[in-house]
Amino acid sequence: MTFSNLIRLGGLAAVLAGTLLVLAELLYLVIGLAPPSGPEYFMTVSYALQVGFFLLGGLLLLAGLVGLYTSQSEAVGVLGLVGFAVALLGTGMILGFFWDNAFATPALAQTAPDVLEVGAPTLVNLGVVLSFVLFALGWILFGVATLRAGVYPRAAAVVLAVGALLAAIPMPFSFILFAVAVAWLGIALLTGRNTLTDESA
């Protein structure tokens, strides 16, 4: 497999990541904007699907980010490298949040439901906030660097930066714009609609 094909696999990962994150957000239409907080809710099929989509989408997002960066690494310069590094760190950190929602929370709902009623300790809440701030900051920088590089559609880069800012807000549908931008960039990479991939193909 050639290097350009590996990069395009990163594009496929970005498309799938964006799709899964959109699906996870759209499940709020089924669950409701203010889902019940009782222990039983964390053992429902709809909850399992949503957190599963978020977790798998986040995992694929890491591979997508690597592909999106590698295909334009020279063009994005230092700003792109910094954005890539911070976005990689932030995405890795929020994966812990998604993993906790997918596995630890349902386990607590079964074995220690009272713990869920108390709420998370302050240190955990600080960790969640830090994770999402790093995630947003990294992807905003990456989006700005991508816009300046001009390798991908400029509108997609703008939507990525704006979507990353919204994704840091803890509310339903906040990830949709970001997810659409990631899938958009992934399609551009997968189909070879960027100059660096075309030159290396």
C-alpha cells in the first residue's frame, strides 16, 4: 500500500468519524434534549447507542486527524503542527470522557446508583473541562492553519474552526457542525480533491 493510499484511509476515517458523531447527536431527537438522569436511563438501548457512536467516532477521529494533517503538513507550517498536536491531545483526552460514559457510568448505574446521584467530584469536572478546552483549541488552530494553507476547501476549514468552538459547549447538537466539517474534509482527502495528495498519488 502506497503512502498516498494510507493518507486516503485517514480521509475515510474522518468521513466515518463525522458520520458517527452526527448520528450520536441526532439521537437526542429520540432521547430528548433533557434525558432522564435516573440510573435506569444509563442502561437503555438509546443511551448505549449514543455513547457507542461517540466513542467509536472519537477513535476514528484520531486517525482522521492524522490523515488530514499529513496530507498538508508542509503547507500548514508551525501553526498547523501546534494545532495538530493540541487537537491530538484534546481528542485523546475526551476519548476518556466518552469511554467513561460508555462503560463506567452504566456499571455504576447497576452496582452503585447512589454514586451517580451524588455527581462527579470537582477534580473530575475540572478534567472534563480541560479536555474539551484543549479539544476545541487544537481543532480551532488546526482549522485556521488549514484555511491559510488552502489545500482543502476553505469553507470546510471555516466550518471546522467554528464547529470546534461550539463542540466545547456541553449541550445537545453542539458537535454537529464540527462533525460535518470533519466528514467534508475527509471526503476531500478521500477523493483526492487536495493538491498535495494529487501530487503524491
